[in-house]
Amino acid sequence: MSGNSYGKIFEVTTWGESHGETVGVVVDGVPAGLPIDREEVQKELNRRRPGKSDVETSRDEKDMVNFLSGVFQGKTLGTPVAMLVENKDVDSEKYEERKDKPRPGHADLTYRLKYDHVDYRGGGRSSGRETVGRVAAGAFAKKLLAREGIEVLSHVVKVGSVSLEERPSLDDIREVPEKNEMRCADSQVGEKMKDEVLEGSEEGDSTGGIVEVLSIDTPAGLGEPVFDKLDGELAKALMSIGAVKGVEIGSGFDAAEKKGSEMNDFYKLEDGELETMSNHAGGILGGISSGEDIVARLAVKPTPSISKPQKTVDLSSMEEDRLELEGRFDPNVCPRVGPVAEAMLAIVLTDMMMRAGKINPDKVEDSE
């Protein structure tokens, strides 16, 4: 098992390194007849790409996607969809200078211990650049889900010490994040988040935060007992995003402080239909979707590449050394993690929808 693929029916395989010629993805299991064009995928990639604001790396990649296979005359063929994005704005010089000095907080050391021979430029395969393929695949998954009335959203709820004090409305989560650089559902709080990020950046440091991802109008019944629970699959998919160090569903870790009477989502009848009076479970019970909105939060660590001096070891001489990094790094990655988290949630749900027989894996039902 190489660990580069996810999914049992809707299968996504990403490939490529940060400073290689290209990055990309192969998506196998997209049903035939799905109308989609390059611009739809590009729209998602534009939300993830770097160089758009002061709180992102200055690496200026346009991330122009090319379809290599699986789409003909504006519709999918049911065959593997291959997509490619060229790496244009690459500067490997600084990495050559410090190739034997692992950066604290990065995968430099662990990749070297596992593989010995690695591409150290820009972090190679462990770079956030790998997520280009996830987001491109997610565009197909989100379109399939939208046909079933399912909407996937995300927003930044905390950066450093600045957080949302009140739960935003669903309309605000839909609209406001696209209008501010921190992708927060409250623009005023987003400005405070940005100030915190820039203050840390001026000190040569970075900040972390919390990103929330949601699935709206998700049908009940998704998830398989016992080891393929929906929340287990979702946690795995979200934890596979490089900067993520924690995932919680619904009340998550706050559940440890609640009593059963506070945690349980009581039932009621509304116009003859059974509904819950709250959603502490985050839309999943017993590993199976309940029909309520799925809500997950990701703890995103501070970007490990900082200009403050850090202790390391020169592996060529096996002597202690120091790093003062120069280069193009994100002072905070939360705004860019959101679109990646949406993609991973959509990929998990699409695979589960196919496994549950709710999406035909062969062809879209109303294909002409």
C-alpha cells in the first residue's frame, strides 16, 4: 500500500512533488455523463491557490488545470479522469543550501528516515502543493453531491487567539468567507484574525487556527459498521491534510465536559416528521449519518517554516546547527485549508453515497 489513494468506488490518487514539473490527480469511478468543464475545476483551484493575499505565501502559481483523460465534449466518460497542473513559480535555491538540515515541524526528517532518497525541494511530496490534486478531484465530487441536493461549505472559526464569539448563520457561512482574506464568516472578526497573522509574521513567526467544514442536507444512512464508520472515514480523510493535527465531529472534545442530558440530541415531531432539537452529534451517530448537517472542525497547526532561529542538526556532519529560514511561506494556512477540507469531505461523501447505492457509479441518471 503506497498511501497515495483514497476511496473504494470513487477513488482518488494524487501525484507530484512541490518543485517537480507538475502535480496532479487521477479520479477513477466518476460516472459517465456528468457535465463538467475545466472552468468549474479551475474555480475550486483558484480558492486554494497561493499568492492571493498578505496572509499567504508569495509563491505565485496560477494552477491552470488541464484535463488529460476521462472528459469528452463536456461530459465524463466513466473512465479515469486525469488532471495536471504545472509548477511554474519554483525557486529551489534555498532548499539546496539546507538540504541536510531538517526543518523543525516539517516532514523533512521523517521522509528521509523512511525513504533515504527524497526530493527535499519545497518539501517534495509532503508539501501542501500536493493538495492541488485533492481540490481538483473534489470539484467532481462536489458536483455529483450537488445533483443530490448536498452542499459542502467551510469557514475559519479561529486564528491564534481570535475566534468567532457567536455561531454564524448558514447564509453567512455560504457568502461571507469568499469576501475576506481569512475566509471567516464574520468580516469584522476576519480583519482581527488578519491583524493577528500579520503581527506574528512581522515577528518572524506563524499562527495556527481552526477550520470548520460542513455538509448540508446530507441523507441518513451513510457509513458502514464497524470499521468504515462515516466519522472514522471523515477523520482519516481530514487528518490526511498535512497541516491538520486534530479533528472533531459535532461537540467533539467538548463532549468530555458534558453530561448525557446535555450531549444527547433530543427528538421531536415537526409536521409529522422526526427531527432532533440540537446537533451535538455533528450529523453522525454510530458511524452512520443521521440526516442532520455534518459538522467537523480541524485544528490547523502554525506553519512550521518561520524566520525565527530554530535548532536543528546537520545530518551530513552530525553536528548541531541553527536555521533561520528565508523563502516564501504562508504565515497562516487556515484560509487555504478550507477548500481542501471541503474537497476531502466531498470525496468521502461521494464514495459513501456510491457504496450506499444513492449515486449510480456507472452513469448519471438523467444523462442524455
